[in-house]
Amino acid sequence: MALPIREQLKYWGIAGAISLVILWFAGDVLLPFLIGAAIAYFLDPVADRLEKLGLSRTMATTVITLFAILIFVLMALLVIPTLVNQAVNLFAVAPELTRNFIDFLTERFPTLLVEGSTLRNSIISVGATVQERGGELLNTALASAASLLNILILFVIVPVVAVYLLLDWDRMVAQIDSLLPRDHAPVIRRLARDIDKTLASFIRGMGTVCLILGTYYAIALMLVGLQFGLVVGFIAGLVTFIPYLGALLGGALAIGLALFQFWGDWVSIGLVAGIFMLGQTLEGNFLTPKLVGNSVGLHPVWLILALSVFGSLFGFVGMLAAVPIAAALGVIARFATEQYRESVLYKGTARTSTDDPAE
């Protein structure tokens, strides 16, 4: 006999509260394990594909690990130092770019930016703030990451956790399935499949799209000769998960920098604009339909809300947990809506036309 609904809600509520308390007090300790679990989840389909090709799970995990080490070494030697240097330089030259922007507007719209005007002072203030707060933000991010957990330990624990979880992923899923309450196992499995589908579409699909577009933007902008092209490409790729925001933000930043750097060279400016137009064409017609599908099931507004709430409550660890929690809550909300539409509360108790005695 199944437990009454009231008892089930009580137990699930207690479990959820305990999880939030653990996340609140042990968030810093859980950080490498959450990152490792996310990496393992992202790479599990790759391991499954290698197993279908004839490799054992151990060999598939070994191949993925060696390839990941190679990618990490290349990024550590070639990409990350350049990315950090360009970000620091971009913040440093923000006031100079602001002055150039003011001179540009003053030359063509002399009545708009008279000396001492509110608009002129606001633009100057923005440039100074970007220089001051931008560098401070970057330094704080690096310092907080170091204080959050020793970087060396983080780089050791995360790969180890990811490798072990990837190696035992299928066995863990089977073990968890064997522990499900028998009365509710079919419903829980259905909800878990829907959550996995949503997460797979977003994390694996959108993550791959962000990676491809970010790499494309960075390489293309650097080949054109745009200063800070790597930073712009990184920013554009990072926020691609929000529709159109990546192209708008990255495109506005890239074209603005191109106007200052290539003013008069309309071919180079056109190439920068064309890079983002081509990127959006590839994303809308090929990447997103192929890698994500037509329905992700995780609305951007809902995702931003979850990231904001969990980030403010639990910090960076909360932001990592926000995506799976948002996906789970979204699936549960849709399931609850379906149950409500099938309930007497929604349909009512009035007789339908088929209940008419005259028939």
C-alpha cells in the first residue's frame, strides 16, 4: 500500500531541505565534486559511443582522459594566458576607448556632447568605472577562486572525480534505480528521463554550441586582426545559451572595437560584422537544430532566474547546481500540471453529455 500523499510530501520536503542545508554549509567542499560530476555527465555519451565501437568502459574512459589532458595542456599553454592578458588590457584601455568614442561623437555631433554636459560626463564615468571595477572584478574572481579551494587541489580532485564517475556512471544509475520505492518507480523513472532529456539538450547541446561558436568567433576575429578578439569570442560564446544575447553582446562589442581600430577601413569593419552574421546563420540553421533540437524544455528566463537565486544564496556552487535543479523543477511542474488537468479539481464533477439519461 502506497504512503498517503501528505506523508510523501513530508518526506520529500525533508529530503529537499536537508539537501539545501548541505549545499549552504558544505558548498565549498562540494565544488570539485559537482564540477567532476558535470564533466562526467557531459562525457558519458562519448564513452557510450566508444563502447559501441568495441572498447571496454575502462578503455573508453582512458581514451577520453588522455584526449582531455591533451586539450587542457594546449589550452594552458596557448589560450588561457592570452585570454587573461587580453581581458586585463581591455579593462585598462577602457578610458582611452571612451575618449575616442567621445571625440568621434563630438566631431560628427558637436551639439550633442558639449563640454560639461550630462551625457559626456556619464560616458566618461562609464569608462572609468569599467577600468576600475573590471580589473577589480577580474582580480577578485581569481583571488576568490584561489581562496575557495586551493587551485592545485581543485585541479587534482576534479579530474579524479570525473574519471571515477565516468567509469562507474552506468553502474551508479542502475544502483540508484534499484533503490527507488517500488510503488513510485515507474513515475520517478519517467520524470528522470524527462529531466535527463532536458539537461542533455541544454548542457550537452547548448554547451557544445557555445564551445563551437566561441571558438569560431575568437579565431575568426583574431584572423581579421581585431584587438581583444579572443576575449570577445569568449564572451559571445559564453552567453550563447541565451538566444540572440551572445550575438548582440559580442557583435556590439566587436563592431565597437572595430570602429575604433579600423575607422575608415570599411572592409575590415564589414568582415567583423559578417563574422557574427555568419555565426548566427550557422547557429540558427545548423548547430542548434542538430545539437539541441527544437525543444529544450528550459526557458531562458527560468534559467536566468534560477542562476540569479541560487547564485545569490549559495555562490558559485549554487550557480553550478542551478541548471539541474531548474530542469528538475521545470519537469516536475509540467508533471504536476498534467496531473491537475486529469484531476476532479480541474474537470469538475458535472455530468458530461454522454451521461445524459435521454441517450
